Amino acid sequence: MRLELTTEQEAFRASAQQFAEAEVRPRAAEIDATDRFPSDLVRRAGEQGLMGVTIPVAAGGAGRGYVSYAAAIEAIAAASATLAAILSVNNSLVAEVIARFGTARQREAWLRSLATGAAIGAFALSEPDAGTDAANQRTRAVSDGAGYRLTGRKVWVANGTAADVFIVFAATEPDIGGRGVSAFLVPADAPGLHASATPDTLGVRGLGCRDLDLDAVRVPAEALIGAAGGGFRIAMWALDGGRVAIAAQAVGVGQAAFDEALAHARRRRTFGRPIGRYQAVQWMLADMATELEAARMLVYRGAAAKETQERSASEAAMAKLYASEAAHRAADKAMQILASAGYRRGSTVERLFRDVRATEIYQGTSEVQRMVIAAHLLAGR
């Protein structure tokens, strides 16, 4: 059993970290303050192979495995949770879906552009009444013989402000739940597709979230991804990878918070000595380091399962559940260690504290992850 990255995996992680330190970290506070989608950094990430990490080289991607992908997302997230989330959507929820389920024409039209950063993808699954209950799709896709007309509303569509193409989930057979959901490729300039800003968010600002209104948006029959009625299965397959990526994002944010706390504990002095000499602070640092390392191992396990198994729902759920909650605890402890220096608006720890909270919510809340894990345990899988 290997518990460390291979030479190739480490090299890719190090390349991502170098990019993050040189170009992403200096922009992180600005992205948070302005809540502006960092289009230029996304393009640069594409040039680094980070927009299509697992997509084959022949299709414009980096041709790497999922462990390399997770390690790279962690490195980016330590600098900017926002850019890490943008990359995770484009990689796991859009490019990989087209590579795995798309037709030859769909791959030819979109895959290279998405993998290189020339185009940006978004994933439109959530609705006002279909978040945790994702099978409860109210958006309808009605066949007109030569194609479909999509009508409904999507919410919290990350990358929506800059997306060139959306994967939209809609019910083609509304009365049979998830078995009646289909997936469609919808260009951003499709007539009848209207985007509006989502409410302001606590953290991960600059993610470009938009709500989408689909007013009888017509797409041709070849816009269907996979078979009619296969959309919910596609969404769940995509989320296996997306949850591993969000778990890696959480570890990156938690690690950044730990690094800030450790540096402060060495530097800050009270009563004539560094606060790191006090047992209360030492125990917080020890807990943070141990939990983050355990989370990282679960992320790598989930990533390895994604590489080798058709479905890896339980492994992905365990990784996301533990990593997001461990990172939240790490950010909370970092805030405690820095005290007023961390609590002030504009400090790095204050931003990390806000950013990490989203990892327990998007792409399935912690409660959903526990449901997924329990279902697999009870089924004996």
C-alpha cells in the first residue's frame, strides 16, 4: 500500500501549487472583495491543464488521473477557494460528463474548448424545490418531434456568469421521478435562456452563480446527453467526482487556515513567550493537523475509487463529509488562535472561515452525505 503520491502525481501537484502561489494567491482577496468572476485566471488555469485534468491529451486535456486532480484542486484551494470551485465544476460536472456520456459530435463541439479553458461549462441541476431532492425536477423538456423545448427555472448555477454551455437537467417523463430526468447541452446564447444574479453569498465569492430561467428554450434532438431518462444517473455519476473535488477544496482551505494559525502561534508573544508554547494552543494545532491529514487520506481514497470503479458514491461521500467538517473545525480553531487578528474583516483567516462553510452545503449537504453512506452500509455494499 502506497500512502504517498507517485512521482508523476507529485509533479502535477507541485505545478498547480506553483501556479497558485505565483498567480492565484495574490488575487484571492480581490476576488472575494469584488465578487467578480476571475475570467483571466480561469484562462491561465486552462493553460496549466487545470480545466480538463482527467480529459485525454488527444481531446485537449492533461490526461491525468483522479488522484492528481484532487491534489491539484487542494493546492489551488489553499490559495483561492473560488477558483478551485470553478475548476471543479468545469472538470467533474461538465467536461467529464461529455467525455463519458456525450456523442462523438458533442465531444467534437465542446470537449477540447472546455478542457483548454477556451470555453467554460456550468451544471444546472438545482431548482427551488430540487436541491437535496434532486430527482424532483420541475423543469420540463417536451419533445416537438425534431428536438425539445425546455421550460423551468434553475438556481445557484456556478460558473453561470461566464459559461458558454450549460448541462441542464429536465424531466422528459415527469411522473416517474429520477427515471424520467434527462440531460441536455444548452449553449449560453440559446434563445429563451435568461440568467439573473443570485443573492449575495457569505463566502466563495466570485463563483459567478446565476439563476436560469428557461422560456421554451428549443434544443435539437442531438443536444440530449445519453439516453432519454438517463439524466439522473448521469448527474449522480458526475457528483461522485464533484464531491471528491469539493472534499479536496475543503482540505486546501483547511490547510491554509492551519498554516495561518501555525505562523501566528510562532510569531505572537504573550507574557514573554510565543503563544505556541501554551498547551491550549498546541492541542488545537495538533487536532487541526491530524484531522486534515486524515481528511486528505479520505480524499485520495475517494479519488482512487473514482479512477477504478464505475460508481464511487460512498467513498466520495465519506471524503466530502469528513473533509468539509474537518476543514470547518480547522478554520474555527485558526480564528480562535488568531483572535482579534483573525476576526477582523479582510484578514485571510476571516475569508477562509467564510469560504469553508460552503463545502458542507454545495454538491450535497453533510446530511445528504450521511444518507448516502448509510444507504451503502445497509445495502451491504
